[in-house]
Amino acid sequence: MLDIKNCTDYLEGNYFTDITFISEDQGNIYFTAYDEDEDQLAYIMFQFMNDDSCFVNMKYAENEPYMTLEQLVK
């Protein structure tokens, strides 16, 4: 299972900077980070599933729904 450091490493390797851990809730991990490609702040959620896979979800505004960027598999 991914932990906060692994999530941060993933974000740094995918063009995100100024990464800030926000919270961990029901096994999901939340961050804000600056998206260098889009030149704006992003809200990121690592959503952990029962089969040990993880969805990386992102949105650009707090009131938007998350969109899935990628599914990471163990």
C-alpha cells in the first residue's frame, strides 16, 4: 500500500510542485499541489481500493468532482 511519502514521490515525478499533505480520511490521502503543465493549483486524492489498487484523482476547484488520472496497481 502507498504511504504519504510514496504519494509525494509520485506527484513530484509527474510535474507537480509545492505539494502539501491535507489529510487522510477512510484510507484515502489528500493533497494540494501545483500542476506545472496546467499552471494552476490542483486538489489530488489517492483513493485506495480493497484489491490493493489505487486511483489517482484530481480536480482544479474545490467544488468540482474529481477526475481519474491513473490507476496504480500493486
